[in-house]
Amino acid sequence: MPTEILMPALSPTMEEGTLAKWLVKEGDTVSSGDLIAEIETDKATMEFEAVDEGVVGKILIAEGSEGVKVNTPIAVLLEDGESADDIGTTPAAPSEAALAADAGHEAAPVVAEAPAAPAPAVPVAADGTRIFASPLARRIAADKGLDLAQITGSGPRGRIVKADVETATAAPQPAAATAPTVAPATPGSTSMPTGASAEMVARMYEGRTYEEVSLDGMRKTIAARLTEAKQTVPHFYLRRDIQLDALLKFRAQLNRQLEGRGVKLSVNDFIIKAVALALQAVPDANAVWAGDRVLKMKASDVAVAVAIEGGLFTPVLQDSDMKSLSALSAEMKDLAARARDRKLAPHEYQGGSFAISNLGMFGIDNFDAIVNPPHAGILAVGAGAKKPVVGADGELKVATVMSVTMSVDHRVIDGALGAQLLQAIVENLENPMVMLA
């Protein structure tokens, strides 16, 4: 029978994507491993390979289509002896068994048994997207009065399974539903209620000239993740000034010696190394938040924010504590270049326990960055500038000073532990030769 090709999940967090381009057309013969389409996720454009072999009988989703949900049929493959007449007019939605198989689980065989109470209808979140949950999990949730939208799934691709609903508790319900009180707008006021719709905002600017810019997948993801982070992560901030004169002198010396190898180290390379070694020196801070537990990491996997057109990536330099400055420099340049071309693979921008965001090259003195979950912290780096400082001997002198702010997730790192981590970063940067020891 005809085989449906489903919209793939090209990353663990992908829920929908854009079918950017078909690399095959109806009537083409494909084999397993052949490239058949380019899929644009929220972060990158990736090539999609065929799993089965056959003839492309029908393309169901046109190229350029946005917002195609994962597991939606996008094309149909025909086997030998089949024709387009064998394709139904409307493809069936993927069954629970198909979703389980796609998630890496073998579908359970159908066994005749006494009729049981039917599972509740397929749950849908407030924004209309489907909540993936097993039939048993839906039934238990209904019996316990649980809202599946409030439960984090531990199954493949976030699917809610039996264990998730058995350990969840029902949220307390208000005694009586009351309409929210909304204060009337003051004449001439431009304030809007929280969550104002696009139409409400547009009416505010009626008569004014503007260009409407649609949100692409990356911008939607950035907006959703950082809004969630700012609302749910208990941030606190630690600030320090770092004197860079010793580092700048040491960097210049190294660059002269490495010039023949075509290596030119940046201050950012030293910052990456300093953070990586600090995470090893303060191992309790090298951790991530995992919902109901903390995962303490062994290696220092440091993420670095890279600005691209329309958004940003945070490629991860794994095992940064084990790599030389020149190796980190070369890897960072490669990751940044491919990030700007949106050619990073998911494993290259997912993970890490700590991040760095450097806006010093734009002349920013200091700023507060938002923690990117599940990271426990992020270091916001400002520009180095000549400033008067009081030396150890009490004499006033001029030094190159860089201001940094470390944003920390208080669920993972407490104040004193965060201070120890930042102190270790400062010591590494102010005494750069120790990073080579």
C-alpha cells in the first residue's frame, strides 16, 4: 500500500517547520538515503533523506509552506505495481501507533479484550497545537482532573506518558469563576492590556505608516523561549569589573608567535577558556536545571551567542576546558561562520551548561542577559575601556577595564556559589598565564 512520508522532527524541540524546497517531483524514483527535501526549522535549513524506497506518487505539501506540524503527511510513496489511483483523497492523520513508532518505540500489537472506557479526545493546547500523550496517560489525567497542558512529558519528543500523570497533582481550582476586573483606559492613554492582540495594537497606530514584518520560525522561538525564561527562571545578577591590561599584553605576545600559523586570538577566545576553567574549578556551578532535578556536568561545554540576521544562535564548544586557545579560536570561527549561514546541525547549538554573550564590540559598557534554559547562567560581557583605578599600592593609575554581569538561575546556583564562579573567571582573565598551566 502507499507509504506516507511524514514531516520529520529534525531536532528534539521542533514542533513545526517550513518545507523550504522539494528536491524531487512526482514520478521520481527514490531510494533509502536519497535527499528529497530541504526543511527549515526554527534554527537552520536541513536536508531530509528518504527512509523508504519507491516512486513519489503525490506531493501533499507545496514547497514554501510554513507551519507544517511534525508528523503531518507531506508526500506519498508508491511501491511496485501501485499507481496514483491507490492514493486516498485525504491522508489519514497519523495514529498513536504510528507516532510511537516514529518516536523510536515499537507499536504494541492489537489484542482483543473487553471494552474499556475510551480515552479522552486528543488534547489540544490553548494555542491550538496538539498535546502528545498516550491514551492511558489521557485517561488517567481525566480521572485525576489534570490539565495535560501543565504537565511536562518525559517520553520521546516530550510525549506525556503514564508516569508523568501518576506523579502530577491537580492544580487547585478557584471557588468561583469571576470575571477579571479591567480598569477603564484613561482618555489619550496608549497603554494596552497584557497579551494585546495584533489587531488591537494595529488600531493604536491607525493612520500611521508602518511595515508589517511576519515572524519567522527563529523569531517565534526566541520570543517564546526568552519570555518563558524571564517569567519562570528566578534570575539574580552578579557584577564585576575586570582589568585587562595583563591579558591584552599576553594576547599580543601570543599572536606575534602564532602569526606564522595564521592564528589570531581574540579576547573572546580567552573569555571562553576562562569560563570553561572556572566551571572546572567550581564544579557545583557546572550544572543545568532539569525540571525536578539538577544535572551536574563533568565537562565544560560553553555556549557562545552569535548574532545573525533576524536572530541569534548559541553554538556550543564542547570540552572547552580541554582545548587550547588556538583550537577554541578555530572552532569558534567555524561555528560562527556556519551559524550566519544557518548551516549548524542541532547537536552543535543544543546543550551546554553556561553561556557567554559579548556585546563589547558594539561599544556596550554593560548589560544584563537572560538565562537560556536549561543553562544555569550566562555571562554578559561589555567593552574594555581606559578608566582610572586605584592600584594595590594605593596609587591612582589608568587601566583597561571590562565590565561583566553574570545572570544566574537561583534554582541551580546560590549567591555564594555564583560569586565563587565569577571570582574564578576574573582570576583567570586578570592572570591569563595560569590558563596555560
